[in-house]
Amino acid sequence: MCSVAKAGWDYIVPEPANQRLFIARQNRVMVVDANTGKLTGEITGINGAHGTALAETSGRGFATSGNDGVVVMFDPKTLRILGKIPAAEDADAIIYEPRSDRVFTMNGDAHSSTVIDAKGTLVTNLALGGKPEYAVATGGKVYANLTDTNEVVEIDPKTVKVARRWSTAPCKQPVAMAVDNAHHRLFTGCRIGVMAVSDLEAGKVVATVPIGQGVDGAGFDEGSGHAFASNADGTLTIIHQDAPDKYRIVQTLQTPPGSRNMGFDPSSHRIYVVSAKFGPVPQGARRGPVLPGTFTLMVIEH
């Protein structure tokens, strides 16, 4: 358990090599020991923390600072800030694509992706034609969900162009993403309570499964064949892959209300979710402040 007061949270990013978790907390990124749950350090000086990406080749980390539209580059060993790179409005999720050795931000309000090389040099801003929420990298491509147009876009990270796009229908408001590399399947969690499975080679949805409401996190374990969706209604939907195009729910695990973000570590097969209790909602705000001592990290093993 980590008890840190007054800030919300966003993406939980595991680092399997060093058994750490990077948890975005509004004005900082917490670095947590994945085995003990203890806070080991923080990356500070962030205004609207959302996502974290680690570039193995350069030994540098990148965190989005959404409120001021920049990416904060840091040293993963010392957590010292190395510089700031301009991105775009509402820089949110960020991922690393190893073949191109580049990181990609998902800029929601700007309807774009900022592309940065692993040493911290801005490459370009790529227009996506919709509002991106999250992305994954697989097979030398980057895939992103567009929440307002209900689409998946495929980005070629070397040419930095949108190569394809397809509808996630009947899955609306696509947000969370995960991937099955062996079978070339993409899992898209949608806020309406549906997970869509796309065939990446065909570029189309081939299956849908009901999940909880308010999803914001997803994962896939190639060892067990289980897909996961973490939902704001206080559930973790666990889905088994019987075949690449056939799925069934095996368990709906109760989690604390609001624990819609998750991180999955494929090396330990652990799922990490966080939650907290909130105080009264101030006028004009979406939610109240996190109550001191209530921020909790939960570890789920399957």
C-alpha cells in the first residue's frame, strides 16, 4: 500500500526488468517497488501527469505533462529530469516503439501524436483525425484508439504516417488497449461496457465481449490466454481466449470503486490497480480530493 494524499492518478506502468511501477499522480510520477509496494522515489515538476514510457536503448524515461503540453524526459535510475520536449494540447498516454526507437504521445484535445526519438529529439506531430486515448506497439506498428470517431488507427512509426484505420463498432468510446502478439489480435476496451477484439492483419473487429462500465485499463497474458479489463464500477473483467476469434468471461472480480486503471506485468503475471477515497466535490470540479492515507495499490495474481 502507498499512502500519498490529495492527488488523483492515471496510468500504472510496470517496469518488469527492475520490478518497479510508475504511477502518474497529477503533479508527479510515483516510483513504487512492485514487490513491497513501497514508494522508492518520485519524478516531480509535472503539470498534469498521465503516462510514462521507458526507452531501453537510450536509458531514458518520458512522462507526459498534459496541462502544459510537454513531455518530461528523465533518467530512470536517478529520476532526475533531463529536459522538456514540446508536445501538444492534452498530451496523455505515451508509449515506446522499439523498432523505430521512438516514443509516441497521444494528444487528446490536439487530435495528434507527438513523435520523439529515444534521445529526446522532437521528430514531428502527426495528425490522427480524431481524439486519441491510448496506444500499443506491436509488429513494428503503433495502434491508437480514437474515442470520438470510434476507430483504431495504425501508425507506421518509421514513415510517421497513418497507414490504416477501422471502426470499433459496436464498441463505442474506445479507450483501453492490449495486444496478443502471437495471434495478431488487438483488445479495445470501450466505455459503453464492451471489449472489441480486432484482427490486426485484416483490420477489423472479429469478436466482442461484455465488460464492466467505465473501463480505462486492459491487459493480455499470453501465458494464460486471459484478457483483462479494469472498470470504474469496481470490477475487473477476466476473459479467456478459447480461440483467436472466440472469447468467454471466466470471472468478474470485485475491486474498489474507481479502480479503472491497471498495469499488467507479463513477467510476474501480476495485475496492479489503484484506488482511493474522495472528499466532497468542490463546485465546478469533477470529483473531490483524495483523502489523506487512502490511496491504495492492489496486487492481483492469477
